Amino acid sequence: MTDTDVHAEHTTDEHQHGADCGHQSVEHGDHVDYMHGEHMHAEHEDHYDEH
């Protein structure tokens, strides 16, 4: 496993990232990531991938 592997850790039911969620947003290519502690979340279907 490498640092670039992506893991689904949190569902969108647990927390919904967006403009008013309190997490910093970062443009990342064709999508927006959200800073979540020491890692970033990227929405993917019904969960968030961490990277």
C-alpha cells in the first residue's frame, strides 16, 4: 500500500461537507477536497475517500 491509496472511511450520512460545514475546502483537479484533521476528504458516491 502506498501513500496515494484511497480509503473510504466516512459515509455522507455521518457528515455532509459543503460551504458551511466548518472544514477548509481545497480545489483538487476536477473536485473539491475538505481538510479533516490531518487528511483530506473527497466525496465519492455515498462516502468520502481520504487522501
